[in-house]
Amino acid sequence: MPAFSQQHQAGASKPKTGSYFVRGPNERNPGVVSLKNWDNLARQCGLRPRFLQKQVQDVAARLQEQLQPTRKKFESLYGDYAALQRIEQIVTKQCQRTVNK
């Protein structure tokens, strides 16, 4: 079993994510993650910032393409679910922020 899993099961606190994302009260707010944050993450991982930027933008674009078809498929199987529309709006907004940076 990996060390993190053993520590986590033993009640140890989660490891900190590092300094590449926003610190403080907004650190979990995806709306404040900037290009600079992605660049810092890339450098800390030994990657070129432009490479990671491209990867993030590609994933965001593919996610946007799949949002509506995925919601429609879910609704065809389980019926309308109002919360899905809200989730779709939030994910769309975050993806657009990422793709347009």
C-alpha cells in the first residue's frame, strides 16, 4: 500500500499541494487560478510552461465538447435533473476561462 494511503488511513493530515496554486482563502476557487499558477506548476514538475498550458487548454476544450452530449445521455437514461444544468454552466465557464487565457 502506498505511503500516502497508510498515512491517510492512520488519520494523518493530507499533504499540502505546493506553492503553485493560489494560497489563502481562495485556494480552492478555480476562478482565481491564473496562467502564472500553471507556469509555476510546470516548472516545479520539470515541464516547460507552454507545454502544460497547451495540455490544460486541450483538456478544457475536449471537456467543453463533451458536456452537452454527456448531459443529454444522462438525461435520456435517468430523466431531467436540474442540478446538471447548473453543473454544465459552471464547468463551461471555467473551461472558457482556461481556453481564453
